[in-house]
Amino acid sequence: MQAQRYWIERNFQEAKNQCGMGEYQARQWKSWHHHMAMVLMAMLFMLEQRMLFKDDYPLLSCFDIVCILNFILPRRATTLEEVIRQLEERHRRRQASIDYTYHKQMIADF
């Protein structure tokens, strides 16, 4: 049960960093509620995308989704292959970091 707190804190961190949860300038409760509703809808969208692509990209993060949306929405000159290559490179680095952390913990346990 104690490990569940990590995931809750992680979700709040992603909501603040990627969806603008902490970037409101509301003067009334109604505007604050509207802002939080938009943030939660964005988080729901990101969760659905992560669940949809979890088999192909198990390390897909909210930041990755933001990068993909930045590519798709304004239609920049970058190709889809380049975005996928950057995504896979970030995932390779993230997995290497995870493996290193586990390795470091295993050494510290002995």
C-alpha cells in the first residue's frame, strides 16, 4: 500500500509539468474549476494514449506525447520517422537509466 503513494505523486508531477496544473491565474472558483477540468482531460487523453501504445512503447511518457503532439499539430518540416527515432532514443536512454539505478541498488544491498 505504501508504494501507491509514489504513483499518485508521479501523476501530480506530470500534471504540473506537462499539462499546466500549476500554471493557473484564477480569481474565482469557477475559473479554477474550469482550468482543473481541462488539466484532468489532458491527463486522461495522455493516459489513454499510454494504454493504447503500451505494447509498442512501454516507456511512453507524458513528455513523449507532448513531443508527438508538437510535431503533429503545427506540421513542422520534421518527418514522422525522425519523431519516432527521437522517441526510441529517449526510451533507450530512459531504460538505460532504469537499469543503472537497479544495478546500483543491487550493489548497495550487498
